Amino acid sequence: MSRFIFILLFLTLSLNVSAQESGVRIALLKYNGGGDWYANPGSLPNLIEFCNSNKIANIQAEPATVEVGSQELFSYPFVHLTGHGNIIFNNQEAQNLRRYLEAGGFLHVDDNYGLNAYFRREIKKVFPKEELVELPYSHPIYHQVYEFKTGLPKVHEHDGKAPQGFGIFHKGRLVCFYSYECDLGDGWEDPSVHNDTEENHTKALRMGANILSFIFSH
């Protein structure tokens, strides 16, 4: 599996046919440890619909679910991890995720409040020598299709901390983007689910569209 395969997948986005028939498919990452990896079931479908309807991408309407240690992981150029609780990667899963990311895959992790300590612990199993670094506001991920001059939007207040976007780079390429204190996934859900405003819902979808646009063009 190589980065070239993922590029070939993206080339199908330009075809003038339905996403369900020919678009790429993205996936939700299923992990062990007891955390609710299945949180916000409507978030990815809503993000996909937004990206397709705004001609940002051509993605199959139904996201897949894939386990961290599965070889099926290599079928998806983008995987999304979320939840509120514990995450555990065994050695095989950590190695599989690393190979996927090194081969050209991309991991987006959204801290759905309570995930932070567990994710930071487990990602060290995947990249023990790499650090999560905060991305500057000038990073292209904030300026793809929509402008976010001050970084991630704040969807939910929680502890009142400012949202932060962190990344892991491998050989100069961003392979993992971690949205912290932001709740993008909550914002992607229908506004009625978490009593979000339409403004925050739109901001969250636009930031999600930027993430997908970035990975399909870098």
C-alpha cells in the first residue's frame, strides 16, 4: 500500500457520477478499551452530505466502520476517531495504524470531552518518537475551502478552554489531526441533538470540510 493508491482514490472525486457509486469511502475507527467510539452516529453522514452538496468532495454517503487492527483500514484514505472514554491499542493494532498512516492514510481524532488523556497515551504506542504539536493558525488546514483565521471553532464550552488543533507529522506530512476542546463531531450532528446553534453547526461542518479537502490535496 502506498500514497499513490490514496491519490488514485481521490481522482475518482472528479467523476461526474454519484458519490454512492464511485466516490471514495471514509470510515469511523472502532477501538477497544470501553470508550464510546460510536458517539455521534450522525456526524460523519452529515459531514459527507455537506461536502458532497457543496462540491468539496465526492464521498460515499454511508461511512464504514473499521477496527484499528484490521487490514480493511487500508481501504480508506480518512478515518475518524471520537468518544468520551478509554482507548486501548494492543501492539498489533498500534503497528497496523502506524503502517496505515505511513502509507498515506490520515487519522482525525476529535476529543468529545474526556478522550484527551487516553488518546495521548495510546498515540505514543503508534509514534513513540513523535510529539503532538500545535498547528499554527497559518497552517493550510485552516484555509482550504473556508477561512478560519484563529484556528478551530469552539462548538461547546465545557471547561471554557480555547480549542486547539494538534498534529503528528511523518517525514514532513501531517498524518494525524487532533481537534481538542472543540467538539467538531458534536457540531456535525443535527443541531437539535446537542442544542447547537445553526451558526456553530455550520462552522463545524466547514472546518470538517477543510480537513477532508486538505487530506485529498496533500
